[in-house]
Amino acid sequence: MRHVLFLSVALLTIASAANAIPNPSAVFCEQCGYDYQMRDGGSAVCVFPDGGECEAWAFWRKCNGGLCDQPDCGCYWPCIGPVKIISVDDDANGPGDGTSWSTAYRFLQDALAQARSSTKPVEIRVAQGIYKPDRGTSEKLRDRNATFQLLDDVTIKGGYAGIGSADPNARDVDKYQTILSGDLDANDVDLAGTEWQNIDDLIRWGSRKDNSYSVVTGSGTDRTAVLDGLTITAGQADGADGPWDGPQVNGAGMYNHHGNPTISNCTFLRNTTCGYDRRTGGAGLFNSDSNPALRDCTFIENIAFGANGLARGGGMFDVNSAPILTNCVFRNNIVTGYDSDYYGGAAYEDNSRSTFANCLFIHNSGEGGAIQLACSDLKLSNCTWAGNGNAVSCDHWGCGQPQTSSLEAVNCIIWDGIGVMPVTGWFEIRITYSDVRDGWLGQGNISVDPCFAQAGYWDNNGTPDEPWDDFWVEGGDYHLKSQTGRWDPTGNSNSAGGTWVNDDVTSPCIDAGDPASPIGYEPFPSGGRINMGAYGGTAEASKSYFGKPVCETIVAGDINGDCKVDFTDFAIMASHWLQTGL
């Protein structure tokens, strides 16, 4: 009995000691400046600034003890070590040194100046408020060339409550909005709701003529230059000097030349470009020889305007670039003008290799529709288009000579047309497992009403024979209807601001994506097959419906959630045999 008691005590002691030992992978991830998160099933990941992640123990095994590029993790973030924090608050009283909220800098430019000379890495925490690039100790007031230059190994994070709050470190990018504004004189006329015929006067001759050319610049940076949780607005690139791809006429919100920054949770709002007898574009974001990574970003009401020139890409213009965009929204962006060619309301791709995943393109205006390609390769997965006229089209002469462009789309909902395409051999299209409004030949494609929760629509203004006076009525919710459960982001049943609701119909796009695509974070019940559209593979994916209420008891082995274990579950398991989520 004493031996048994001694053994039990020893085992309890060992167990207690083991529980007291910190998890090395968690400690290492956090020491490196990243976010350690638990996942369902007991697994854990290390989450990096661009939203990418690596299994925590894989990150520890590969990188412990030095820098690395983690090729086996599918990510590229090294261990960056302890982080220097600099605080910025436009409500700060004194000059400050940024070491705390009580001694915060008042101007973001001063924090960037300190970060430039500091030991890296640096994190600049910016409280709610409005910050302008011409404000700072070394800046010249009303200097239109002033810009917030991103830096390697420096993260700029907005959305903090800041001075005067019970917890200055409380962070909510929607509640505590941090705005980087190019409205240097604070005299802009609001573009929201402006009739398009008045845009010429507003942009060319109006109050925006003294705004910053480019509010933010990411040129010369790598992935460790991070912008997270800020709104970038009121840039006006309308200069008469400089090269055609320079910041004076491109990238009013953000300009990148040979820059690869990481941009997360940012909004590009009402930035404008205007070219007089010259090219202009990328009112929200311009990329030249750049490969930025964007996640959870929104492009709203950015305008590229051409006058006797070329205007391209209301939201974004890519030249010789390969950006990667995930969970991004392009809404109400426009490219327009007079005596000009203007293409790509949401984006224009010139000799580029861009990738879009889980993105929404809603009511973007311009010749060619939402996205215009010129000698480019475009990869799209789980994207949704509606109200753009055309989802995508090709400008095969856009880069100076006829070259091949390609479009590869899977698990998408293209509830728009597909625009002008060149002759066979100049444009390769591969659309599969997608819902295409006008139909498209391809494996797994359908052409049926996707049953959006509340889609926008065109109102004919009482004159059905006069399409030029039609106007767009915004619906705003492109989640798929489901009798089992659809995520309603406007609900308020929990702290996240949303709730699950049941509809009287179920979208045919649920469980209709590529069977080989991982279902990701789709909630239970899931038919074991990814949904089409922008929310497929995410935690907001609509739930599967099997003709009866959801199971009250989850049965082990019931992979698709139809309340029974059968060959369907076995087939799902077999089709993904030996796949790994690492």
C-alpha cells in the first residue's frame, strides 16, 4: 500500500511539475512577437502579421535558435525577438517620447522618425483620431509630397482607445477608428453621394487640389513592414510632373514601387487620382514591381479620373506585380473621365500575377467591369461578383502588344457578365465549380440564383427603355441563404455583432465547390464540401441542409452532419486521405 501511495504521489508531483512548465512553442511564438492561438481539437498555431499561420510546434522546431524562412511551414516570418513599443495619440498634450500613452507622440511622423533609428523590431500603436502626413517635427505644413513611409521591421497598428480611456490599450479598429488623411487643410467636400457628372469639378477644381499626392508609401519595403487597422483616405494624385508610374498621378491612398508590405484590416476610402493628358490610376492602391500581401482590407468609393488620358483601376492598379489579397472587399469604386480610356472599376492588372481569395466585388464601375486584364494572369478562389456589369474582361493591347492573359477561377459566384475577350489564343479562361450567371462551360459549374441574403440591384428609375438613368440600390449582404443557418453580420446577439439565422430556402451554392478544396473553418453541419462564394471555407460559411433539423447529438464519424454515419462520410474521408492542414 505504501508503494502504491508513494507511486501515486510521485506521479502527481511529476504531473504538477509538467503542468507548471510553460509550453515551449507558445513561449517561442510570443517571444518572437507573434500571436499564439489555440484551434479546435487542441492544436495550436503561431499567427503572423499578414494573417498567415504556422503550426506552433513546426515553427518552434524549424526556427528555434535563429532566423529562418520556414519553407516547410508555408510562411516566411522569422523570429524577430522583443518588440519596442511606441505610442501615438493626437490628444497628447506635450511633445512626448512615445514610451507610454501618458508620454505619447502627438504626430505619427515623429514616431516613424524614432522607429527609423531604433533597434528593430518596432511596433507603433496609434490611438483613435486623424493623422496627416504633413504634421510632425520635421515636416512642412501643406506639403503635398509628404507621406507616411512604411519601414521594414516596423508595424503600425491603429484602433487603440488611447488617452482618456479606462484602458488605453483596448483595441477595436471599428470602434476606435484611426484615420490617415490627406486632407491637409481639412476643407474637403465629401464625395459620398456625389452625382458622377459633378466629379469632374470636384476632383479637378474643387477642395481636394491641396491634398496629399499619396497618403502612405510602401516603396522599398519587405513583408515585415506592416500596416494594420487604419483607414487611408483623401489622397489626391493629380500632379503634372514626374513619370507616368510615379506617385504624383498614382496611388493616392497608397503607393508602392518595389515594395512588398503587409497590409491588414485597412480601409482605402475615397482617394482620387486625376491625369491630365497622361496616365493615372490605382486611386486606392498602386503597385509597381511590388508584391504586397493584403488581408481583411476594404476599398470603398475610390475614383480614378482621366482627362484626355488613360485612367485605370479605381480601387487598385498593378503593374509588373503579384499582390495576394485575402478576405478583401471592393465596393463602389469607379474609373471614369472624358476623352479617355478608363478600365477596371475595382482593379486593373497590367503584366501582373495577382491572386484573390475570399474577396467581394460589388458595384464597381468602369469600362470592362470590375477587373480588367492586360497581359496578366489572374487567380481567383471563393470570390463573389455582383452589380459590376461585367466581372472581368481583357484588354489584350493594354501592355503595348497582344500577349496571352489567363483567368483561373474556382469556387466563385460570378453574378455579372464576362466582358470583352480577345480572339482565341490570346486569353485563356478556366472557370470550375462556380456559379456563373450567364453560364460557362467547365467542370462543376452551375447557373442558378445563388440566393444571397440581401443583394443589391439596379433600379430602372421608372424608365425601363432608358438604361442610362438606372441607379444601384445597395443590399449589402452576400452571405448565402440556408435553412440550417446563415451568418447575419447585422445581428447583435453576441459581442462579435452578428448572429445565426434560418432562412426558408437554401442556396444551391452550399456544398457545391471543388471537392478537392479544404473546407477550412466552415461550421458544423458541413456537407464535407466547400461552399461557393466569398464566405466559403470561412467561419461565416452558411451551413448545410439535409432536409431536416440539425442533429441534437453529434455522432462520432458523422463528418457531414446529416445525423448518420454512412458511406457518404467514408467517401469524404477517403477523398482527403493523408491530407494535412499544416
